[in-house]
Amino acid sequence: MAYAWNLRLANTLGLTRDEQRAGVGVYTDAITGKRETSDMWMSHQGHHVRSKDSSGQLGGQSNTYSMQLGGSVWSWKTGDDGKLALGIQGGYGHASGDSHSALTGYRTRSSLSGYSTGLYGTWREHADTQSGAYVSTSVLYGWYRNQVKGDDLAAEKYDSRGATVSLEGGYDYAIWQGGELKSDSLFIRPHAQVAWMGVKADEHREANGTRVTEQGDGNVFSRVGGRIWLDRKVSENQRVQPFVEASWLHNTRDFCSSMNGVRDCLAGDRNQAEVLAGVKGQVSPQVAVTAQAGGQFGREGSRDLSGMLNVAVTF
């Protein structure tokens, strides 16, 4: 189960969403008076994941941390106030976990760490108000160093690498306006995302001769759901946006490992419900911050509890 854990984590560490890059704040330029957008961002995420294997005899948990940062290197105005941007991104991720047998008490510890780099592109119909349609795509290539160690056994080390490609789209629509000078708005956003996960682990032979292979790369992940938030003006250059979001998640493949031909898979990842809540704020003309917490819940007690902090800074 530990090998399958590492493969799952290596593939999900490279999965990003538009909201991680859309911590971009809208601010009023002090000289020109125009509303501008920042394209420098940093995203920190932490996850606590629990799952069982397909036999129900093995259970496990892991803790992960990932950091992504990036910024646009090229942008082009589209229409009256639309924007198309191309950017570069990179990051670091680390995960550690353990799995155990309910029958024997045998425990295996696993870990991985590595880096990723890639490109992203975003188009927004109305960049100044962050409303209307948007399309966002991301390509990340990651390199990871993995380790698995069972009780009373030598540590096994191996590498994994590959690309994660994502396409996302949605529409931000104001369903209510109020407050002083109609400065407060209530928005809804239906959205959808599809991603191909191509991180693959090297075939490995343990010190005792056991041949280990892993399956699950090539999985197609999809997400369909919606977000609702209140955009409230606090001052001329400060806004706050509390939000809630719900989505359905689907994976086309299980993450599995095979040891001398005996196959074992993680359970509960095929279909999951996700709930998120948080707040996004423009705290100054130069700084925008987003904080959120949430969870993903599937069958067999599978769950992924997460927290995220995004920071966007203008220069």
C-alpha cells in the first residue's frame, strides 16, 4: 500500500487549480487611477489524507505540504477589458505517511519529496472585475525521490517523474448587488476541470528480491461544481470575499502497486465529494491574501482534509 500511496501523492502534488493563480488582486494605480491586476502569486497547501486498500485489511494516512509560485511573463488585452496571460510556475512538495495491517500489526512508512516546473495560461473575459467567463490551463513536470521502509527491513529508495496537464473553465456571474453605491455583489460560479496525471514511478526491485511495479499514471481526474461568494467593499483599496464551494470529483483509475504480481489498490478515490470554505481579501493596494479549508470524502472512509494560503503581491 505504501508504494501506491507515494504514486497517488506524486500525481496530486502537481495538480493545481485556477484559484491558486487567481489570488491576483485588483487595485487602483496611485498615479494613473486605473484598476490594474497583479500576476505574481504564491500558494501553500497542506493535506491530511486517510484511506484503506481494496482488501480492507490495510489502512494508512499521510501528511503533505506543497508550495507553488509563479507569475505571468506575457499578457495580451482581449476585447474591451479581457486579458490573456501566459506564465511560468514552479514548486516544491513533501509527503510522509504510514500504512499498517489490522491483522498482523505490520507497519510500513513512506515518504517523497521533489520539485516541479511548468507553464500556465489564463484567459478572463473581464480582467478588471474578475467576472464573466474564464479558461485556465496548466502544465507541470515533476521529479520526486521516494522512500518506503517496512518494519525490520532496509529502506527502499526509487524515483518518479512525469507531467500533469490541466484544463479548467467557468463563469462568474453576479446575482445580486447592494450596499453603498452598489459596491457589494453576490457571485456564483459554475466550474469544471479535467486533468491528466502522468507521473510514473520507476520499476523497482527490493533488497530481498521482490519486484515492485506501480499502476495509476495516466489517470484522468475531473471536477465539476460551483462556488458562491460575497464581494464586499471595505475601503477604496480593500475588499473582502468570503466563499463556499462544493464539487464532485472523479478519477478514471485506481492507484495501485504490484509486488511479485500481487496487486493492491487504494480504495475510495474513484468518486468523492468536496467542500471548501474560506475568505479572499485585498488587504492593501499591493497585497491580496486567500485562506481556505476543506475536505474530500469518499467511500471506505477515504478523506482528504486540507488547508491553503495564497498570497499575491504587486511590485
